[in-house]
Amino acid sequence: MKSIRFLAFAAALVAAVCLATATRADVAEFYIGIDARTAGFNAPPALGGGAYPNNPNYNRLTFLYQHGDHYHGIGTYSYTGPAGFPVLNDTNPNNRLPETFTAQPPIPLLSGAGVYAGKNTTQQVLGLDYSNLEARNVHSLDPSIPAELTLFNSSSGRWNQPFDLAHIHLELIGVSSPHLNVGTLTNPNALLVGGDVHVGDGEELFSFTPVLWVDAAAPAGNYWAEFRLLDESGSVGDSGRFFIDVRQVPEPTGLGLGVLAAAAVVMGRRRRRSH
């Protein structure tokens, strides 16, 4: 009887989450744009302060997480050290999904279907931040919708510049385990370590979804994959490196994943209220 009541509660919670997130269904979690800011950032006061010479991400592709009315740049270039002697890094501390500061667990791998039958994959869990890995061109935002226009013009128009000539590819730099693979929605083996796959061209209103997966029998635990956005036309710069963290959960997964998703939703709502 207790298990029946628990299942009923879980079902009601999932239904509520679906209803609450339905209005956001047309807005992607992730976008790709270029950084139009030229000014440098400030060195830490402990290192003497002062402005770094420029923004190392200017005119570079950037993988963006939309946070309502603004973006978080993921895996951007950064400077460290004193302003007078800066060291350029091809990544930054905010280079992981889920973002480290949230303390959210890695994205769960769920039972796949079709070309992913027998595999556990990343896929959208309504209400679970970072689970929908679809990335769109920032120019796909609809200016007739005030919220989307606000997002498009956020940070004083930093991310709304055109990059029409770019031929954008996603490079898989590495994985934490040979059990982890990366594909597309139609091809599980589309992206090999050291290789890349076409995402879209800058003038296209593209939509691209990488799929991280393991065989269903793969060991339980956390895995990661490391990526970078490339422009094969050379018209804009490549992005910094970033990571996507996932986890293989033990079988059976049905009830466990429902509890996991519900807990993650609660965590996400608390973070959004406090951020």
C-alpha cells in the first residue's frame, strides 16, 4: 500500500512538473553564438587588479546556457595571473554541465529506443535542468516574443551578432571511459574521439542535439565527455573547451529515475530562486 501511494505521489509530481515547464517548451536550454564584447576583464584583487588586455572570447563561437533573461557562457577562454602578465587558457572554471556551482548530479542516462535500443542515453527530462542538450542558433529566437527578445539582446547585445559565414562543428576531444560514446539523434557512432560532426552553418536556424550514451550493461557510475565548437570556415574563432557530465544508474531504473528527476526538479527550483 505504501508503494502504491508513493507511486501515485511521484506520478502527480511528474505531471505537475510537465505542466509547469510546458510554457518553456519552445525555448531551448542551449544556444550557439559569438561573443561581441571586446573589453577585457579585471584581474583578481589578490593579483594586483587591473584590466586584462582584451576579451579572449571576442568573435569566438560560444556554447551558451540560457538562464531565463541572460546566458551563461560555458567553457569560454579566460585569463589568469596578474593583468600585466596574463596567461591565456582555452577554458574557464565554468566549463561543465551541469554547472558545478549548482551541485546538481550528472545528467542521468535513460533507456533508449530505436537506433539507441539496448543503450542508455542522454535525453530530456522535463523539469531537469541541463538534460535537453539540443543547441540552437541564437538567431532562432523570436523577436516578436518579449521574453525571447530580451534573451537575444541580453548583456547589452553581447551575443546577438551575426556569424553567417561560420561552418560550425562539434569536436569530441576526449571521454573519461571507453564505455562512453557520443552520437547524434540518428547515428550513435557519429562522433569519435578526436573527430567532429557538422552542427550547422551560421546563416541557418539550426538545431543540433548530441547524444551521450553507454551500453545498458555498462558499469554504473559517473562519466564525462570533453568538447569544443569549431568553425571550419575560419571566419570566427573556435570556442573554449567544456565538459558534459553524465551518470549510469544501476538497474532497475524505472522508480529510481522518477525519484531522481523529482529530486532534481526541487533542487533546480531552489537554485533558480536563490540565483
